[in-house]
Amino acid sequence: MNVSKEQIDRIVRDVIAGVGAQNKAPQAAPVALSSAAKTARAAVLVEPRKFEIKEFPIREIGEDEILVKVEACGVCGTDVHCYKSDPFGLTPNVLGHEGTGEVVKVGSAIKMDSVGKPVNPGDKIVTSLLETSPDCLVAKYNPAKANLSDDLKVYGLLLDEPDNHLNGYFAEYMIIRPGSSFFVVNDMSVELRCLIEPAAVVCHALERAKSCGNNRLNFRTRVVVQGCGPIGLLMIAVLRAHGVNNIIALDGNPERLEIARSMGADEVINYKEYSGIDEIAEKVKSLTKGLGAHWGFQVTGVPAAHANLYKLIRRGGGICEVGHFVDGGECAINPHRDICAKEISLVGSWVYNSFEYPNAYHFLQRAERIGLPVSTLITHKFPLDQIDEAIQVNLRQEGIKVIVEAK
């Protein structure tokens, strides 16, 4: 059989392309640079407990902006708090910050993402924090603590603007503004991309715990994770991926406790099967050589749970408070018994910094490689016009992570 050089070259190219495709997540065809898309639908929270699907014009972007066609966005507990009571006074606005999408148009001044990757139309991206005000002294004098700035801004938690309503991911399109942190993540499925933001939360919490002197987190550390919602389950996964081999999950939902096992928990405790915190503390001691856990991560957002956690920690141990992103009220602790007499290391964890997004990205990839099925945490998907039902599923605590797809 005679085969021409041109045929051989084509076969080689096809084989190489096929091999490369096996090593990448399946990608949808890039969206066209559509001049036809002049408007975009968005789910606007017009008042507590009321969304309206509105259509807005898509304005021309500036030289330092990006137009993104939204693919999907996770429903966060913060979104639910905004839905219930508008605690930050943002309405009317477009929520959604656990999102991802495809670049449609890139401003002429933008050549690369926040870690130096080239960015072009067709790329899949996620966004992190917007830059804080130049007047913010926290960010100015300690950039590693920019997450504590009073004017911290996140997409989906921004006030509506007359010339730009597309400030959140619960929409068909979004405009990435000047000064934003964003990352090209072409090699991840849409499910993993929607988990990068909550993964950054637990990566930050891990780093906060690691900052506490001699209270190291290592292979022999015994840890309690209190609360098995999406953040709690990711907290378990990041601890396991980090090398912690003794993890106890505490929750009242049997289904979530089983998922906690798949995320890396060695033991699970259903608090509803015990008469109170003293019995739970005895159970934890029985699993930790009679001493209690070295570390506890509180991920419930329930003040009483924070107070209870001290009873589960050994002397010289530590606690990282991760769950209270809104004011849920107060709780009573005994400073002598709970803190001083145990010499407890106590740290709070507040969202994340932009530079922790690459850590979150690599954590999720590592989790999947070592057999932690983090992408299965996404259990429900709803189109944009069913966002009310997506919120209600979250409120009823059905499944784990709910996402809204922009279609």
C-alpha cells in the first residue's frame, strides 16, 4: 500500500491529538465571539426571599475587563443567608460567587491571568477576590491579610451598578472588572471548577491551623471536624490530602456521615445518638487514647457547637473556627476550663486570599488522584430560571452541593 508523506503527517497529528485528549478533562466547544449576544438574563434578588429573572444589556467591556459566558455556579451558605434576610444590605443584586465560565472577550490590556497563564477567548476561568481600596491599611501593610480588609469585595456580593448589573454568577454573562484576581483552569471539569471557591475556604483554614506554633498537623494528628455540610466535607478531604490519618467526623445526618467516610474520615459520630456533649466527649476520648483530639475544626455556624467543641479537645490542643461567616449569635464558654487550663490554641478563619486559589486548584486535583471523590459532592443541578428551587433544596439540606447552570 502506497502512503503519501501528507497522509503520514496527518495520521501522526491525529494520534498525538488523541493522546493529548486522554489527559485532559472533556471540553465543550468554545463559545463563538458572539456579537449577537446583546443582552443577558440574570437572577436578581430584589428583596429577601424573592428572585426575579431580568434581562440586561451587555455593555462593551473596557481594555482591562473580561466578558465571561457563565457556565455554572454553586449555591453557598452565604447566598442562602442573603436570600433569607439580606444581612449585608445588598439587594437588589445578582448573587453567586462559586462560579465559572468561558471567556468570550478579553480587554486589550489583559494578557495573562493572576499566575501568569495566557488568557484567550475560549478559556475556562474562575475568579477570586477583587483588589481592596488603596486606602485600606490592612492590605497595604500586610498583603497576606488582605482578606481582613473592611472593603473586601467578591463577585456575587456586590451592589448593583447602573452601567453594570452583571456582577454575580447567577446570570448568563458576567463582566470581570479591573483589579480582579482570576485564573485559567482549562483542565478541570465544570464540577471541580465550581468547587474551587469553597476549596479555597478550607485551604485557608488549614493554613490558619498550621500557623499555631507547636500544634502541628501531621500524619499522627487526631482531628475532629464538627459539621458535615459542603465546607465540612471539603475540610475532611483537605486534611486527608494533607496527610492527616486520624479524622473523626461529627454530624447529625447519617447520609452526610457516610459521605464523610468517602472524603477521608476514619470514624463518624452521630451526635443525635448521644444524650449530650459529655457522652460525645467520652466517645471522642475513646477514639483518641483517652485524651481528646489534637485539633478541632468547627464548621457548623451554630454557636452552641463552638462551645461544645472545647470539650472534645485535649490539653495543649487547638481549635479552628471556620463556620461563622455571618453573625449567628453568642455562646457561653468557661475561659478557665476551656482555654487557660488546657492552653488551647484558638484561631479564626475568614474566607481566603487570592493567592490561595492555586492551592485550592491543586488540592482538588490531588484529592481526585488519591481517590477522594470530591466532584461527587455536587448532587443537584438546576437551570437559572429554577434558582428558587435550588435555594430551597439547600435550605432543606437535601444532597450536598447545589449548582445553578446558566441555561
